[in-house]
Amino acid sequence: MRRAPSLAAIVVVLIGASLLVLIAISSRGHHAPPPPAPAVAENAGISAGGVTLTSTSVELPDDAATFPAGPNVDLVNQRCLSCHSASMVLTQPRLKPEQWTAIIEKMRDAYRAPIGDGEIPAITDYLVARQQTPPAATAR
């Protein structure tokens, strides 16, 4: 009957194998580090192997730092802004309260948003109320 190797034997084999790998790596010789990548000016390109990479600037749209004022806005800012921009949330299509509730529960359950059960109605109420406000009233 064969016995399983002891923990000590397994540890010795792993340490020995690790040492052999380190010796093999260090014996390959020392090579100079690769030269630094050339600086690329804005909108300039670099070519290699038949491929050209081009750098470009992108102007991102201005985004409100927080949600517009309203009942429960402090809670919404605390719970939602760590993952979403205010404009991303506020440009969603009009949803019924139960749809907002389902989305908020998904954020909590699937994505681990820090939202307590008692906070869901307040967040839902805020989002539904924002849909009712005419766009001109949501000035930044």
C-alpha cells in the first residue's frame, strides 16, 4: 500500500524546484534593460512591423460632480457616485418606480453597491422625481 507524501516532503520539493528555476533564470546572463520607449508627441504616430499607432487627444464632455438638488440627494450622491456619473444615471430612459427599484436592487446584489434595504425607496423616489423635472430645471 502506497502512502501519500508528507507535507514536509512536498515543501522540500517545492523549495528545491523554486531554487532550480531561480538558478536557471540567473544563469542566462545579464542583459541590458531595453531602451526607453520614444516620446510620442500629441497626434504623432509610431510604426513597427507594418503597424502604425497614432496618439490622439479626446475631449470628454463636462459632467456634473453631483446629482441635482432634491429630496434624498445626499443619499443618492453617497451611494451612486462611486460607480456612476450623475449624467449617466440621469440620461436613462423614463422608468417606472418598480423598474428603478429593480435596478437599484441589482446594483446592490450583483455589484455590491453599499445600499441598505431601507435606502432603496428613498433612492427610487429621487430618481423618479428627477424624471418628472423638465430638462431646463436640471441645470448644472
